[in-house]
Amino acid sequence: MPPALQIVIPVYNEAENFPKLHAALDAAVHEPFRATVVYDFDEDTTIPAVRCAIEAGDARFRLLKNSVKRGVVGALLTGFRSVKEGPVLVVMGDLSDDLAKVDPMVELYRAGWDIVAPSRYTLGGKMIGGPFVKRNLSRWAGRSLRVLRGLPTSDPTNAFKLYDAEMLHRLQLESDGGFELSLEITVKAFLAGYRITQIPATWSDRTSGESRFRLWHWLPKYLRWYFYAFRPKHERTRTLAARSPAA
């Protein structure tokens, strides 16, 4: 039996959003899954909401304290390190992600893709709300990398992605800021010859809670991985990384 879907959810005071996210995952995702909610500090308001769901009998969820570095990059790395194999999906705690795409994403993973990237900037995709500069910079970055470098997704900065766990463990991840980690993973996987595909998806800006995205603070970190994408692709074959369909 193939490994179950593992969902990593980094949170920061999402007490208001978590019950809605829990209900949305329950309604939209029919694949068997386990969800790891990663938090930074013991006073995070999300923790009681998650415990409430667990105590009500939902054993699919667990809490895990960030053990790498405070912030989203540490939370994601902590979540990744807790999963040994199978598909790993990153979902934000702010209800922005298109959860109706999760089951099709898992199907593509089972067909042999190493990264399945929902895209806001491909035919059928959409971005609702969000700061004007952020929207246009991410669109420009994705489309230019697709045209100029041949990256197989037009939305490499989107945090909402599904990865092969073994691939994540093989990549040497260096991000130390935040959401640029998604771009780093996509670029390094592309250069290493992993299989990447995309599907259209809708992203909606949060309606409650506080965003921790700081564009101008993280922009230099995004630029690092943007230009990294223009390095030569690895010449070696992917014998160690290859994954057969339905693995």
C-alpha cells in the first residue's frame, strides 16, 4: 500500500482560521492523510484549536514544535524532516490554498511526478486579492523563469505544493528567510532533473489573522534562487532519484 499523504501546516496564531481549515480539509480531501501542524512557541493561539480537534477524535492531526529556526522556513523544514517517505503537501493555515486540487495532485504524484505545483498563473488559475506588488512580482518571476529557463511551472513561488519526501531529503536546502524556500526547492529539483508538473489553482488572500509575509525583507532571498535557476542542469542521470509510477 502506498504511503499516505502527509500535510505540513506551518501556523502563527491561526486560532480563528484553524477550525475552518480543519473543516475544509475534511470536506475537500478524500485521500487518506496525516497532518502535522508546526508552531513556533507554546503560546501560539492555534494550539488549543488543534488540540480540540484531536480530543474530538480526529487522530489525523498532530502538533509539532518548530525545532530548526523560528519562522516559516524552520516550521517547514521541521515538518519535512518528520516525514520519511511518500507525498508531502504544504498547506498554509490562512485558508488561501485551493484544497479542491489536493486529490488531483496526489494522483499526479502517484503517476510519477516528484513535484506537483498548483499555479495561479496558468490557464484556469486565478489569484484573488493580495498586495498589487506581490501579485505582479510573483507572476513576472514565474513566467520569466518558464520562458527564459524552461522551468516546468509558471508559479514556483507558491508555497502550496506537493513534494516527494525522499527528494526533499536529497536536496541540500539553504533558505533561512521564509517563503523563498518553495522557490529554492523547485529550482534545485529542476536543476537536478526531478519531474515537475503544474495544475491550475485559485489562491485567495486571507480574510482573518495576520500575514507574516514581508515582501521587501525577503525579496533579496527570492532573487538569490531566481538567478540560481540559470545555473547548468546536472548532467548525471537520476538513477538514485527516479521513482516509478504508483510508488
